[in-house]
Amino acid sequence: VRFAIKDLGIAIRGVPTHGGSRIPAWLADVNSVLTDRYIAAGLIPIVTSTSPEHGLRLMTESRAFGITRNPWNTGHTSGGSSGGAAALVAAGVVPVAHASDGGGSIRVPAACTGLVGLKTSRGRTPLTPLVSESWYGMVVDHALTRSVRDCALLLDLTHGSDPLSPYAAPPPKGTFAAAAARDPGKLSLAVYRKSPLGLPISDETLKALDKAVALAREGGHTVEEIDLPFIGRDFFADFCRTVASAVAGTMRAEALRVGRSVTGDIERATRVLARFGEMVSAGETYADLQRLHAASRQLISETVQYDAVLMPVIAHPPLACGAMDPK
């Protein structure tokens, strides 16, 4: 089965990894554990898929590799940061593709291209042996697929902890494929209609959400409107500072790897984020992480009684290419 591996995160031995950047590529001398699992499952990597520089934007455009376009409308983005994977699957080049997600990088491309994108639980798949975690454990790896069935089947073939991993997700009861095929019965669903940042949500997006709610009710499921006031601008600020500190550390590591400053290689947005990250103290990062974890606990406690929460992934249809200039 033809397959694509994202040019960021997990590695293929001897294949250059660029991370969407003009920083000189690095060559891994071993496969990532997840790469080996893909190959053992019968997937044949034929290409690496594009990413914005170090996965930092929700559009896949970079000075290094240009614009990745949406196969459904090439004037618009396929999302990011797994936009290359989404474009390849949506265009039919490969039936499934590896993807990763720290802040929407599987979910946003899926929403932009009409695919299935699942950000799995932390520790469900390993990042080892080249790294233990990314973005303080926020990044997970799985895939973009055309169907829930394919998403579940691939997870059955690749999930499981690795002895070198710092996290391990609880093993499932049965297989993911069986769970996906099973009649779920009558579900208790919540619907959340707001942007956490208070931004307007387009009529087209809300109509799609209303259609999903109507279909759920027609199927006999209960749907309840909810509010999540604790997920807002303060939460987003904590997230951004945390990511900025991680980016600053990554740029330091890249400079050590290539033996010189990489400031001239990276895009302006990356450079600004890294500089901001250098100004964030270790104490601030620790406090930000604690607040993010507290918000996660509150989110779980507020929604644990529901089987799922329906909400927009993005506030509007995919942006036009070039709307967020990487310069």
C-alpha cells in the first residue's frame, strides 16, 4: 500500500528530514519505531509530505518548498501543518498518510480537505527512538485517511507503547476497527458553537454544524448545547508561550547540529516566535503548563458525561493560498 510520511517528526533511515525549513536537512541513521510499524503493516513509503516550517502554522506554505494547495480548490489551502499529507490523500496519490498534531495539525487539514483526522491520546503511538516527546507532550502522531474504517485499521496496526517512551496510553478493549464498526446505540452529545478566542464563525461553518446536529437528532441521539468559558484567550496565551519556549529550544538545538546560527535560514515568523520563546522564563513555562493541564482536567470534568462534543474545527472555510505569508 502506497504511503507518505510527513517531513517532520518521525524519520526514515537515510532519507533527509527538512521540517519544512531551509536549515540543512538531517539524516537519521535508524528508522523511528512508528516508521518500522508502518512498514511491518505493509505500507510502503513513497514520498515525504510537506509541512510548514517546523509545523508552526495551520497553512502548509514555506520558503523552502512553496505552497501546498487543496486538491478540491487549488486556490485555497489544504491546512497545516499536515497539509502535504492531506493533499496527497485527498488527491488519491496515497490512500492514507502519516500525520502529526500538536495544536490542530491533523484536525485542521482533515477539515480543509474532507478527510478523517484523529489526534490520538498521548502515548498511543511512540515518537522514539529519536525523540521522547515534542512540545512538552502535546504532539502525537497518527494519520489522515478517507474513512473512519481506515483510520481505525491503521491504528490497530501501529498503536502501543515503546520501552523508550515516557508515556503509555491504556490498551483498548478489543480492536479499534471493531469499535468503529459497532453500532454505538443512542449517544449523548454536546455541541459547542463558539470560538475560544471570541472570533466570528462563518455562516457556512455554522450551517455545517447545524446539519450534523440535525442528523444526530434524527438518529435518536440526544444533543445538548454547552459553554466552555474557561477555554479562552488566557488559555491560548498559555499555549502560545509554551510553544514559543519549545521553538526557542529547537532553534538552539538546530544551531548546535549544523554548527552555526540558523537565524538566516528560518522564516521571519519562526524567528519572531523563537525570540519570544527566549524571553519566556523556565518558571513561566512551568506555570503555563500547569494552567494548561488544569484546563484539560476541567474540560474533562465538564464533558465526561457526553459520548462526544460536536464543534467547528476551523471558524471558516479554508483560507486562500498566501493569506498568511510565511515572510
